[in-house]
Amino acid sequence: MQLFVFPGACSFASHVLINELDLPAELIIVKLGTPNSPLLQINPLGRVPTLKLDDGTVITENTAILPYLADLVPNTPLFAPAGTSERAQIQSWIGYLNSEIHAACFRAINRPHRYINDEAQYPAVQAKGLALLTENLQPIIAHLQKREWLVGERFTIADAYLGVFLSWLPRIGEKYIVDERLIEYHKAYESRESVKRARAFEQLELNR
């Protein structure tokens, strides 16, 4: 199978999971927003992550790819069995991160043009995204006060996803990384071998 990624994008979560599970996947770096990108032939939306299976099936979106990859390794501690409340909790956090952190906040911050045509209004859209980010991080901060990871006191696919967004915070200013618990959590995330390997791979590709 092939996983299409772009350095620094949210596809990093799926890349980390490939490493965590030691799955035999080919990692392919693609360009985004270019009309001649080979990714468009596989995923017309031109987004990453995109997972192409050996039989040609294409799966898109972290919300689908992360659970799919985890289910390839039965009984992995990175997920939980079907029908358990723990599995639902993990999926709940993935949904929250996808909708309330990625789409609601970072999309407005990074792509204000998707919401309004008047460039003079871009700062206002970005400011709203930043305000929402501060607000929407609070439930995560509160949840982690007495926990090492999001669910079950172990690293799961939900943590693989959360770590991506915490790594984006320095791009928008230090005032969004003032919470000590988030700092500790992010350090633990970045110290994982799966994360180090993914960072090294993507950096190497950027330098080619």
C-alpha cells in the first residue's frame, strides 16, 4: 500500500501510525495545490493523507485512515476492540480534533481565502480562528491534567493526531503554547521513535 503525504501537513499523523505499527507501506511525498500533481489522479480532492491499497482501493481523511491502519494489526494497544467504550472514546477525540481544531481553527488561520474574497478581511478571519483555537484547546488541556495520553493511559491513534496540531502552534506565536501540560505532552510526543523517524524522513525529502 502507498501513503501519500506532504511534509508538515496533517498527514503526519498517518505517517506516525505507519511507523508505530511497522506496516509495509510506501511513503510518497506529493505537492499540494498544483494542477499536475500525481495525487489528483488518485484523490480528486488533492488532499493528504491519501492511502492507496494494493487492490487499488483509495481511502482518504485521517478520520478513516487512522482506524483502518490500526485495525490491520489485531489487538494493537494503539486502538481498542470494536464495541468497546474505549474505542468510541478514541474515535470521539479524533472527531473533535478533526472538526474543532483542524477545520474550525487552523483552516481559518491558514486559509482565510476559503471564507472570504476580500483580502482586507483576511486578518479578521484569522483572528477569529485564533480565538476559537484558544477556546477549543481548553477541553483538551483540562482532560490531560491527570492523564499522560488522551485515552487509556497509553499512546493511541488519537494521540498520533493531536501531536500534529500541537506541532503547528509555534507557527502562530508562543502565546498559544503557554500551558505547561501541553508542553509536556508535546515533548513526550516528539520523543517517540515513530515521530522522530517520520520527521527525519520528511525533512530528508524536503532537502532533496
